[in-house]
Amino acid sequence: MSPGHWKSTMVVQGILWILYGVLLQPEPGTATMRLLMDSVIQALAELEHKAPATEASYTASAWLLSAQDSGSHDPLRRFLLEGQTLKTIKLDLPSLSPELQGLIEEVARHSVQDGKEYGVVLAPDGSTVAVEPLLAGLEAGLQGPRVVNLPLDSTATPPSADTTFPDIGAMVPDVRATSPGLRGVSPDATFADVGAMSPNDRAADLDVGDISPDIRPDQASSPDTKANPPTTIDSLLVVTLARDLGLNFLQGPHTQSHSGLGTEGCWDQLSVPRTFTLLDPEASPLTTAFLNGALDGALLGDYLSQAPEPRPPLSHLLSQYYGAGVAGDPGLRSNYRRQNGAALTLAPALTQQVWGALILLQRLEPVHPQLQGMSQEQLAQVATHATKEFTEAFLGCPAILPRCRWGAAPYRGRPTPLQLPLAFLYVHHTYVPSPPCTDFLRCAANMRSMQLFHQDTRGWDDIGYSFVVGSDGYVYEGRGWYWVGAHTRGYNSRGFGVALIGNYTAELPAESALRAVRDELPRCAVRAGLLRPDYMMLGHRQLVHTDCPGEALFNLLRMWPHFNTNVKPRTSRRASRRSKRKPPPMIL
């Protein structure tokens, strides 16, 4: 790397450290700007504009040193992200507007307190993202391919402010020995080459169902607890995901029962989001927002670690990732973080990373209250269970946006509870809206429109469907898992009604939408005890006189594994002719 490129990279890393660790631990609720990802990108852009004029902005270590007195004590993250020797340099940090300063203070630390989640922002795709693990991943990625050798000397002591760290990056030359990356992009590829990987190589055609549906998860992700401990760890995966996974599952109840992974929440308002309340007040810190941020940090860090110099401005990179796709690749964007994350964090490798992160924590913090006295076998068991839960309960499930996210009106009346588990999943198309929705704003508007039609025109209590699937990579909660819907007359209490937004008489939905209905949604429902393992999948037309879910989609549905061929379609010739002459406003 040339001196000029090295200097520019260090300036970018310095900008990250301002955002990541330069501020005092904030009091929740102090920011004045809207808690949006666009606001974070705006802060980055302002820092990038001012950083070149700032003296002594050459190394990330110098930026970090100026923040250590006020930052939280995190020896593992400091050890992994401060690869260069620290120098005692005090910096005059670039001044930000009071609004951006307040925003950064609020989002710099992630925490869960009294049912509220702090340090999170609302992204343009409708997802909520924790900023702290996102920034950690960007910082790790900027340092390039880095692997830490394990085990460290058991006499290692926790690092102090004046500790000199080894150059970890020099220990092992290529991080891909332990992290597969996104389809093994060559570090010699040009920036355009890295971004030019088509959706065929990423989320668009990646069958996440291949990661574990027919393989027992304990077989897929478990190391032999008698095997040797890992010898290396990937600093990128450790600082974004593996460390927190391991610590979460060191908690007593989580090692034997459901992990509590991936709890969602609701913003007080979507136009000016300020407060995020979790739907489960007893949620673990590994919420959906945290895991979203961790995956985004890992994916973008992996991208940066393999991108050639000069790397793109981080504000541009984030704008693309939370927009149309990095470098014009629609497969590398936040909508598909779970699919791309599954490729980056394959279960056996992730188990080793979680195990290695716990080993490193033991070395750096010998008196860590959760790790004292734990054997290698115990650490391996924790890593195995953590990876299994993460792979099954999060990566293998679709991202479901709750009702509050798309602006649902209140339920009218009193909902009727379902008697779970159910035996059927009924597939619909909405017909109207006819065009598939490909972004959050359009899909959310479609959901509100359908709910309004169902409530005001049909006279129903709520939107009829249990779930609705967009072509934007997300599933939208309708009546959900627990309440009887109004989707399949005469059969509403026996199955879940899942609709794909669009008219699929002559064409098929996006592959991501098909995968959600065919694989992800039912697999997760079976795992949670909501759907019977021997469930049957039916098209709407097999039970009601209708053309729904459309000829093209129904012909495909007939080839799916759980389709029931014994129930014949009930579409009448008269209904078919009438639908061709003048279609009704909505087929339900």
C-alpha cells in the first residue's frame, strides 16, 4: 500500500472512531435529530468533509486514544481493532453541528433497558439497525484481512491505556482462511469487480434453505467438543457478532432453552422516530436491530477488506447499501442481509469463531465473571448452541416487519385466537395491488391500502391475511401467528393465509418472495411449534371458487414439497370467464 493510500485509509478509520468511541456514555433520549440511518450517513459525510483539514488525523489509533478516557472499557474490541502501536497524540476533533453531535452521542452505544432499545436507527428499507456493531465491522474491514492466532499466552493481562498491541494483521496474511467472505472475492479485484458480482452470486438466487433444513443443526454446526480448540479467529466476525453471541449464551437460561434472539420493536412514530420499544420487555440484548447491525457490519467489513484502494467514502457506501445496492449490485443491500449473512457465517466456521472469541476473552479478562473456571469443552458447548440458535432462529427465518412498522390501523373488535399448531398454509396473490412492490415505502403503502379495503369495504375487523410477502426481501405481519384471519372462507381457523403482493396470473414473483413462502416462513413456524411438521400447502383456488393465486404461481406451487395434490382446484368455468371479462377489485 502506498503512503498516500495508507494515509487516506487511516483518515477514514479516524472518522469511524469519532463516531464509534469519542463521546461520553450518553443519557438515553438526548439527541435532537431523527433516529434515522440517513442521519448517521449525514454525520459521516460531514466528518469526511472536515477530516482532511484536521491535524494529526493519520491513524485510527490516534483517534481512539483521544477517546479512551470517555469510552467504555472493552479490551477485546480494543485488542482486535488497534493493531498498530498507540502513540500519545491528542487531537482537535472536527466540530459537528449540535444536532449531529447529539445524534452521535445517542447512537454510539447499544443497550437494552426497561423494555427500550437504545443506539438504534430506522433504515430506509424499514428495518431497525444498531449502529455500534455496524461501525465496528466497518473499522475491522478497513484494516484489511486480519487473523489472530490462538491460544494467546494464558498469562496475558487486560490491556491498559498505555499498552502496545502487536501488529495482528501480520500474524496470518489472509483472513479468508477462516472466513469465506462473499463468494471468495479476490483481494486483487478492482472496486468495480467487487461490486459487479451479480445477484445470481448473492441474495437473488441463494437458497438459504440449503444451510440446514434437512440436516440436524447439531450436526451442521457442532464441533466435536473433544476436538482441538480453534487456532485462529477472524477479527471482523468476532467484533461484530461472535463475541456477543457467545456472551449471550453464557447466561444460564439461554444455554438450555430458547435464546430470545431477534426480538422486534416499534418506533413511537415513523416520520420522526425517537423512542424504540421492544415487543418483548424481557428480550435479550441480541435483538433484531442488534443482529441487523452486526450482519451489516460484517458484510460491509468483508467488502471493504477486499476492495482495492482508494476505498469509497463510508457515507457513499452506506447510502448504496441501504439503497439500491453497493456499486449497483441489488443483491448487496440491507434487504438481503440474512441471505448474504448466511453465506458469510456458515455454521461450522461461525461455531469456531464464537468458541475462539470466548477463549480470547478468557485470556484478556481472566477474572471475567461469566468465563472464570469454564473448561474448553464448556466453551465449545456454548459456541455450538449459540451458532445453532442463530442459524435456525434468525438466519434461516424470514425478516418479518411488525404491524407497527407499516403503519397498521388498530384491530376492530376482538380477535379470535388460533388453536396451534395448524395443519395448513394457504397461498394467495393479492391481485390488487397488481404490480409487485420492490421497496419498503411501496410495500407499506400497499399494506395500508389493503387493510383499509378489508376494513371499510369488506367490513372485516382487520387485513385478512396472516402474512403478506413483498418483492423487497421482507414479510409483512398481517394478523400474525396467533389470530384467526379472513383469507380462505370456511378454512380460516385451520391454516395461515400468506399472500404475495402482485398479480401472478401470467408471471412469477421474485425468487426472494417465493423462497420466503416455500421455505423460510413454514420452516420457522414448524420450529416454533406454530405449524405441524406434516403441514400441507394449498392454493386458494383449491378451497374457494377463485383463480387465486394466479395460474402461473399455482402451477409452480404444485411442484413444491408440501403441496397437497389430493385437493382439486374449485375454479369454475363461469368464474374463470368472468375473471377474464372484468376482474373484481380484489380476490381474497
